[in-house]
Amino acid sequence: MGPFLDEQRRREHKRRNLIHSVALIAGMAVLMGVCAYLLWSWVGVLWSYLTVGTVILIGPRIPPEAVMRLYRARPVDPRHGGQIHRIVEVLANRAELPARPRLYVVPSMTLNAFATGRPEKCAIAVTEGLLRKLTLRELAGVLAHEISHVRNNDLWIMGLADAMSRFTQIMSYAGIFLALINLPSLLAGQAPFSWVAVALLYLAPTLGSLFQLGLSRAREYDADLEGALLTGDPAGLASALHKLERYEGRFWEDLLFPGRRVPQPSLLRSHPPTEERIARLLELEGKPRLPPIAIIEEPMVTLVGLGPIAMRPRYRWPGVWF
């Protein structure tokens, strides 16, 4: 079938995405380079860029199956998840992916979904908790959202941002540690010292997170839009987001139990406010779009095997998986 967005809208979409992404990625690269320069001069700048570049070159070549094994994910058996497989196949065809994503389920009662890999070979994981809480219509919206991330190469862009953010954070910790060790000499004036440099190293992780937040917000909004167009059902994704917000809890719960709800890969963090995402989705109601996918609601049985499943609490940074 033809593209689900008209050509003019598609070009505008890509141009806006490209400009926004280049600006934010460039800002993160400059921030990382400044931190490296403050610690190790120009040699540090060179090595920091080479290190991040190597990570980015190797990252996309990691098989999606290896990532799924880290989360103890299991492939969804077509005998027990046949309709979900059909939904993924329809969405992949509408998105014009070169290959259908493989579907996995994570034995966790948290509510989460994420994708990994490239358009040519990718995988989508949903948690057992997500399958038990969402209807198939809502689940289709979530799967379409993840397929949109794959289609737009968001995983590579966010992986690059995540690598630079992590490296910047490491350099920040190293700089603060060195400042603390040399504090007596600094206070005695026996060593050259710049409070501006220390302040910048201290604030660098926060600045990097703000860049990453801006990048993630734009990518999430775009994935919501394209996901709704792929399913032809904006209200389905809006309903899923509303339910996820209700079950995940509020800010005060994060303060009392940090990391307990969605211990997810950091490249998938920093989602924009759910209320705003829902409002944007509902604005699509009544506008031309593809026909909704035919879905027959049915009782959702566990997809993590047919026998008892070990879902005991276990600690895994930065939180507890159940």
C-alpha cells in the first residue's frame, strides 16, 4: 500500500525532525566536548568523540535478541498471541518496514513497552503487566507507537543522545571527584583553579538531560502522531496513555519509591506530559486517516508460558522488576 502520510506532509515532517534533532545533538556534542576539554584538554575532546562514535557504530549491530535476553524476554508464541502477531504484521506493512518486528514479552508486572534494533531487523517487547491491563485496541496503539520509533530511526538518534549523556555524566563525576581530592591545595591557593569549570562540570549532567528531554519530547510526539495514523484509531492510543498514567502513579510515589515503576532503558525516558499527548491525539479525531485495524477483543491470557511463571521481585538498576 502507499505511504500513510501525503508526500508534502511527509517532507515537512522529515525536515522539521532533522533540524530539531541536529540542533539538540549538536548541543549535546558541544557540552560533552567542553567537559572533556576541561579535564584533558584537546586530547580528551578527541578521545571522547572517538569513544562515543565507536559505541554508536557498534550499538546498532547488537542483535535485538541479545537485548531481549537482558530482560529475560521470551518470544510470543503465535498459538497464544495470534491476533497480536496479526496486528504487528498489519502495522509493519502500513509503516512500510522492510521486515516485520519480532514480538517479545517480558515477565514483569510493570507497564512498559520498548523497541530495539533497526528497521531491517528489530524487536518489540511488551511486559506481562501491559498485556494484562490494556485491551487489544489499546495495545495496538502502543505497538504502533513503537513501530513508528523504528520507522523513523528514533532508536539510533536516542542511542546517540544517550551515549553522549552518559559520557558527559561520567566526566562530570570525574571532575567533581578530582576537585574534592585537591580541595586542600585549591583552598590554600597552591594549584590553579577555576570555580567556573567546576560549576560547569557539576551542571553538565543536568544540561545534558535537558537536551535529551527536548529530543525525546519531539520524538514522542511524532511517534504518537504516526502511531495513531498507522492504526487509524487515535482514541485507542489516547486511552492506553490514560490508563498507563493512572496505573503508573504520580510524582510523590517516585520520591518515596524511586525507580520502582518503570525500570526501562534510559534512552526511552523523559516522555512529555501524558495530558498533552492525549490532547494532541484527540485533535486527530474526525480527520482523514487509514481505516482502523479490525480487532476482536478477547480475554488476554499470559504469554509467558503456560505454566507457573517466576515473577519474584529482583533488584536491577535503577529499580526493582516484578
